Amino acid sequence: MALKIGVIHTSFRLPLKESLEKAKEVGGHGVQLWIATGELAPENLTETGKKDLLHLLESNNLEISATCGDIGGFANPQGLEERVERTKRLIDLSVSLNAPIMTTHIGVVPEDWRETEQGKMMLDAVKEVAKYAENHGAFLASETGPESPKLMKDFLDAVQSKGIAVNYDPANLVMKGFDYLGGVKVLAPYIVHTHAKDGIRVDGKGQEVALGEGHVDWDAYIAAMKEIGFNGYFTIEREVGPDPVADIKKAADFLKKY
């Protein structure tokens, strides 16, 4: 079965309407919408705006693969209460758009999270937000990268909520030097969305590169994802490079062969 291909709409670095048209043009089936700030943020998107957005998606034959509500995570005590409440509002918006998956970075999980006040604080905050997501039929999907898959799984297990999930980003793990293929099996119970991005790690430093040009073995990665029964979106993310539209088209063409 062919992959479901998505694109983060902001990766095009174009106005919303043009980015959706480009997503369709490159052969995408869906888009991930950035809702943390800007025109799609809860305080800026009116009910009429929501209807217009959904109509625009429909006219381009696109689904919402997920939303992205990354506002800084839950590891820093300063402003934590506000970020928790803000995240709930972002979940509300996602649900109202019929997009139950909202990806984010929960913050770097400390190795000693079980023994520290910071770890307890972070766990309590994630529990609160995950429970809110669960109660609204949604997923708070933490993106992989800053910590090992095993450390992330241990932390997510402790959250004890059906509302907590994972947005698996193999490139982030490659750039940090973690086992991105083994991590698929480790985090399998939580994976609901994945970013299609590539990267390299040289001399201890990570760098994003165009899809297919990095250290992610896409044959092996896609096989690993299929093995765990993943049938969700492979959503293209391109954060660097002078010509994102060309890079995204190349990435979509690359993924179509699967």
C-alpha cells in the first residue's frame, strides 16, 4: 500500500493558501498545520476562518495529517502553568478541526527525571495535558529527538494516559546519534505520526539535509514502520535550505516510490 504523504505547511515558507496549493501540486495527501502562533493560532482563527480553512483543504483534496502546537515544552518551571493552559487551547482547536493528533516537543526529558523536582514537575504537567487530550479524543504526540527512545518510553509509560503519543522523527534521532531503527520497536505502542526528514551526524554534530541524502535508511525505516502496523502519515518537514519548494517536491517524489 502506498504511503500517505503529508507536508508541514510552513515548510514551504509561503502564505497559507499557496502552501496548500503547493502541497497538492507535489502530490501530498495531507498537511500538518502550524497552530501555535500566526494566522491559525486559536486567538486568530475565527469560526468563519475555520470554515474557510476546511473548505480550502477540501478544494485541494487534502486532509490534516496533524497539527503542531509546539510552545516550548514543560521542562522549564517559568511560565509552566500558562503553557499548560495554552496547550489545552491548542488541543481544543485541533479537535474542532477534526484533527485529533497534535504534535509538540514536551521538553528534554532528564536522565534522572524520577529523582528530581524538575522531573516530577514535568511529569505532572504532561500528565495533565495528556489527560485533557484523552478526554477530548485527541493525542498529544511528543516529537522524538532530544533523548533516547528508551528514555522517552520510560517517561511516557509513567504518564499513564491514552492521550500521550509520539511523533517519530528519524532524522532528529540520527542527528543526536540515537538508534532510530531500534527506536521504532521501542516506541511502537505510542507512534501515531512521523516526520519525513533526513539528517547526518558528522564529528558529533547533526545537520539536516534533503530527504534521501542523509543517514536515514528509508528502505529499512519504512519497513520497520510497516512492521509495527503504522499506517499514518509520513509528513515532510524541511527546516533549512534555499529552495524549500524544490526540496519538498523532491522529497514527495522520493516517498512515492514506496
